[in-house]
Amino acid sequence: MTPILANALSFAFEKATLEGKITIGMLVIVSFISWSVIINKGYQLWNAQRKTKSFFAAFRNTRDPLELIRSKKSFDGSPAYEVYRAGIEELEFQLKNSPIQIAGKTKVSGSSLESIQVATERAMSAESLALEKGMIILTTAVAGGPFIGLLGTVWGVMETFSGIAVAKSASLTAMAPGVAGALIATVVGLFVAIPAMFAYNLMITSIRGMTQELDNFNAELTTSIEHGYVDNRALADEIADALRNLGLEASSARVAKPQVTTSKPAVA
């Protein structure tokens, strides 16, 4: 900030009315909250992108979707990892409670896959909301900051003209201090809105990109689970296997059943 601008702002603030100073105080509070959101949200998005990049590299180096969770690796802070963990936890639950044995492998049914998809979609929605949390404060600062400043300016100009009317003096020397004191509210309002506007545009673009990544990863994870752990046999094959199993069980029961023979007494 140059000395000239500093002197101008300090002079205008000294000449501002009480209402103008109250308006400036409100804008300073809004600016403080806005910058808090910018810093916290910026760190959150940076950390999420970094952890997600590491998670994608680890996930795509594995052929089994369960391998990563069993290795106890953690990628906390990555939205994609939270979606993955929700889907894998549901898959493990289905493998334990609704297993299907096929050629010595444990799989799940198509209805179990639907439950897994519900779990991943619910996690994806929760992560998207977490990424967007706090952005409403920036939009409020962008939209409301200039209007709050304009309110202070209009109020200050009104006070200035009222004082001139009472004093019956319309010289520039009499008007300038009051007008300067009124305009500082608009300047402060713009100082609040401009950084919030740039930060919002950058962050919302990043959030949309990460949300699209989540959507793509959800489809990738579901496909990986379906290929490795879902029973995709045709209905006819399922019925044939069920009948074959029933036939084996019936044969086993006949073999296990004791044979009772009766002999007739010999006739002399």
C-alpha cells in the first residue's frame, strides 16, 4: 500500500460518520470470515487433491479391489478413498452374509452389487457436500460486500448533504471531507468482495473437477467389484447348478440311508 493511498484512507476514515464506521466494522468482520474460509478451504482442496492422486496411483496398481484395504494403507483426506472404503466395507459385509460359492471362489449376487452401489453413491454425495461446505460464505461476501459498502456510502452522502443544507454552504471545501468519508465504505466493500470473487471462482472450478473425478471413480470401482466378486452367470447356468447340487444332495442321502432287508421264513 503506497503512502498516498494510506493517507487517503486514513483521512476518509476520520471524516466518516458513525454510521459509516459501523458499516466499515461490519465489512471488516465479513472480510475476516471470508479470508478464514479461503485459507481453510484452500488447504482442504490442496490436501484432497494430493491425497487423491496418491490413492489413485495405489488403487490402479492393484488387480484385486480388496487388496488395498487389506494392506491397511490410509489416504485420509481423499474423497475418492472415502468412496472406496464405503464400497469395500459393503462388499465385505455381503461376502460374509450373502456368499455364493462358484468354483471354489466366494462371490455375491447382483442384488448385493446394488447395495454396494448405494453405499458408494451415498459416500460420494457426502464427500461432494463436504467439498462445497463454506462456499456460501464466499458467495455472500461477493454479493453482499459491495451492497453493504454502498449502503454506508449513500448514508454518508445523505449526512453530508444534510449538513450542507443546515449550514447553507455548498462549497467544495465543505463537501469534500464528508463525501470522502462516505466513499470509503464502498472501497472497503470492494476490498471484501474482490478477493472472495477470485477465490470462489478458482475453488468452485476445482470442486467441480474433483466431483467429476468421484463420479468416474465410482463407475470404475463398481466395474472392478463386478468383474471380481459378482456372480454374472446366466440364469440357465444358475438353475442348472442348483439342480446339480440338489441331485448330489439327494444321492448322498440315498447312500447314507441304511438298507433294511426282510427275509421270509422257509417253507418245509
